[in-house]
Amino acid sequence: MSDEPVLQYPDGWEARAPDGWEWQTLWVAVEEGDHVYTDKRVQEAIDAGIDPRIILDDGLFPGFNLQGDRFSAQVIFIPEMLITARAMKAGLALIRPLLAAMAEKPLGTFIIGTVLGDMHDIGQSIVTIMLENAGFEVTNLGTDVHPDKFIEAAATKNADLVGFSALLSTTVYYQKVTIEEFEKAGHRDKVHILIGGAPTSPEWAEECGADGWGQDAMEAVNLARRLVTEKRAGWV
Amino acid sequence: MKELLPRDRFIRALRREPVDRLPLFYRMKAEAKSKLARVYGIEDSSTGRLHNPELELRLGNDVVLYQIGINADFSHRHIEIGETWYNHFGVGYGKSGLEGRTPEEEKEFEKTQEFWGPRKVVPENFPSFHPITSMEDFKNYTWPDPADDEMLGPIKELCDRYQDDYFIMVDLSSTLIEAAYAHIVGTQNFFLMMFDQPELIKGVLDGLTEYYTALGKNAIAMGVDMIRVGDDVGAQQAMMISPEQWRELAKPRFDYMFKEFRKANPDIFIKLHSCGDYSPIIPDMIELGVDLSGLMQPTGGNKDQVGLKKKYGGDISLVGGFDVQRLLPRGQVEDIRKGVHDVIKNLGTGGGYIFSPSHYILADVPIQNIYAMLEAQRDFSTYGRYPLD
């Protein structure tokens, strides 16, 4: 297929790496979900004194973005996405403390969970991993989450975004209820609310008063990125 | 055409022969079934393995279903708050949606169920304990007894009572990939173990194959007409695993299972079900000699019903396809009539189709929507009168 996703080389990466350094093996390791090699190579990069932001952008993201695009295009499926996410996570675990020490703020704070009554978690756990890998600080409240817990977590964490998943036609109703509870608690205009899950649709997102809807994990991440940027622009 | 017996009607649809009207296959969860049963004056509205099929037959079902296997008992049984209930596989199940629910609230909630969608959350039972998460668990694991009389015993009674008129379908429920990920090992574990511990995954799938092959053969020996195999490998927009992985992990095991079934009875009908989008493996189902595929959730790759029917309708019969995610619970009466009309036109043209919602009718479906569906299906499903071409 001509429109099959291909690796996007980070422009000018050679100039940002020490002489003789190569990222190729790390791109492939993340792409193939080799978390052992990813851990090893990221540590080597840190030891070589490469800026953790460069490790993230030039070393980890190319393979991760490639698999994310392939997942959206249905070239790869859940198992491959999960092992890539696990490799990405191994690399991030090493550089996250360094980024924090450099006072690098997360892209945004995201509270996620499956609504009350619903125990489905595979979709929202993939979205969680993708959001974390994209630079968000994510609190996953798990499944069967009472609206009060969403509100409490959003307030405590000063969250930018909250996402509710629902996988049953009988539980999507609680996406609306949870949004109403945010309104009653006076917290609705402090957060962007995203919804997702099999029985949901852009029309339902609008009807229940959400700020956005994602068809898949990659769309959710892109939407979250856009919304935090808009919100930040609004603050300035 | 003169009126056919339900079982003949069903069998003719499986053979893609003309029928007097489309065969029907309705399944309901407890909340939906009890509100509809009250309207029909039927007192016993039990669901699950030992359910009373009276209501379903009144609605026009041509089939009597008996569900055994891994999720036969958990999804329909009452599980107490905080309780973990273990089935014969040693899988534990808990209940969702209970925070803040009191017995008084429960009563109020039941009242609102009569005509409206849920004002409160409908509790669902979900797997919460997975018995095999390591090679050590696997080595110590004992598979259940496929000759268990408690499971198999009622089949004889069902056949004696209904088989003269109705088609008898034994549902093995989640059988292979789904039984492994959703119940035995846990979803995320399963997908990661496909790479980390492929031998463990193969071992679990082999154990399931042996158990279900024996269980199915025991049911076939009791004279049932069809074995239904459920195995959810479709997500909303795509398959969960790649078609290639399915061909490697599932297809040869189903091939073995179905061949064994046919050794026990060469005329046994086989249905293979998956939720979600599984359209890439429909050709494989045809290769495996599957007679009936469904329930065809009309989303993602299954959306092009006309295309699917055109491509595969000559080789496999189809069931379902009427949207239960949005249309049935939330549609207006006119939308529902149009939806029923369209799915019958899309999938019924040329025969080989059994009308059914794309899954259970759930608690949130207003009763007027159920009526709209029943009425539309009566209006549009008479072969010969409805212009099926």
C-alpha cells in the first residue's frame, strides 16, 4: 500500500548527537517493542551526555509515532501497540526524572477512567500509555469510577483534561451524568472533557456536553495535545 | 409459501434456501427480558443457562438456545456487592456500578426500567480474577470436566421438549482467544504474553481446544442441531489481533475442533461468532466450513453490509447486523423501522439471513423501541412479499 505509514526521520538529528552516534537501532527497538534494548540504549544515551529532550524526540518518538500511525491505519493491532508502548515506557522511566530535574513540565495533566458501571479497561489503558508517552502526566482511576472520584482527582491534580471511557450502551449515559456532576461541583469550566468508547460518537459527545471525542487512541492523543495548547494560549 | 415449522425455516436459511419469512433470533439480558415479559404476562423471565425460552418463542424465535462453557453462568447470575464468584474454570467474577446504591435506590431504579432507559447505572458482572498468569499456574491448573452432567444434563430435556418444532443451538460461549484473554489470563497479560511467553499462550489455547472439543462432542451426542462457538476478536474499528495472528493461533485449533464435531455428526451446523469488526477473517470462516456467522455488529469493517453480503453471502449464512449500540437504545421509532428495513434489505436479499439485533437487548432499550423493532421485522421479513431484490 502506498499510504502505509513510514518512519519519519527527525530532521537534522545528526547535528544534535555526539559524533558517530546512531539512533537507528533504538527506532527499530521501539518499533519492534524490544523494551530490554530500549532500556539499555537510552541509558547509554544518558551516559553519553545527550540531552534527555533530544533522547525523547530523536531517539524514542520516531519508532513510537510510526507504530501509532500503523495502529490507526490498521496495519498493526493491539498486541504490537502494547509492546511498543511498553518499550517506550522503559525508555521514559529513565529520562523522566532528568526532565523533571530540568523543570520540564508535563504537556498537561490528564485524569482518565471508565465510567461507573463499566469494567472495560483495555481501550483506556492503551490511551493512558499513549498519553504518557506523548508527555502527559496521567492519573488512571481504573474502571467503574464514581463521578465524585473524577471530580476529586481533577481538583487535587489541577487537571487540564479529564477523559471518560464507556463501552456499553447502558453505561454511556453515565458520561453525561458525570459531566453534569462536574457542572454541579462548579468544576466543569476548569477542565476539558473528552469521551470515547465503542458505542460513543461525535454526535453523542456533543449531546452529552463533552469537549471532544476520539475514534482511537492516536486521535485521543492528538486531540489532547490540541486542547492543552488552546488552553495554554488562552492563559497568556 | 405455506408456513414453515421454525426448525425447518432456520435450517432452510442456513442452506440459503427460500423461506416463508426471515428466521428470528432474539436474546435479552435480564433487565430487558423482565420488562418485556411483564407486558406479555410471562412470569418466569429467567435468563442464562437455565432460562425459560417462552418469551423468546412468543417473539418469534425459531431457535432454542442453551449456553454452556466459560461465560454461561457468570453474566446472568446475581453477584453480591463485594463478592467474588468463581466458575468451574476457577475464574473469579465481581460486579460493577454499585457505589452509592442502596436497596431503596435499587427499587426506585427498577421502577424506572419499565419504559425508559436507565436513570442509574445497570450493574454488570465482569471477570476480576484470572487463574493462569504464569507458567507455574498453568502447570498446576486442572481443566474442568467436559462430561459434567450439570452442564450437559438439561440438553436432553430441551431436545425432548422443543426439537420437534424448534432448532436447538448449543452455545459454547467464549471458546478460544476470548476465553483466554477475557477469562483465563486477563486481556493485557494475554497480548503481552503473545510475545513474552508464546508457549504459555499456546498451552492455554490447547487446553481450551481440548476441553471445548470434548464438551461440544458430548452436546452433539445428545442430538443438538448446531454448535455455536463464540470468540470475540473484533474491536469497534478493527480486529484486536492481526488476521495473521488469528490464522496462526485460532484457525488451526478451530479446524481441529470443527472436524471433530463433524466426526461426531457429519450434519452438525456450526456457527462462529465474534463481536466487533472481524470482516478480514470471514473468508477463513468459510474455509473452516462455518455455516453461520454473526451477529455482525454494523461498525467498522462490518459496516458495508451490502458489500459483505455480495462477497460472502453465497458461501456463508449471516445473522444479526441490526445496531444495538446506538439505534436500538436511542433511536426514534421511525429510525428503528428504517434500520430494520435496511438491514433486511442489505443482508436478507438472496436469502441465507437470520434477523437479529447485533447482540443482546440490554436494559437501556425503551420498550417502545423493542416494539418498533418487532413490528418492523414483521412488516418487512416476509419472503416474497417484501421486495428482496
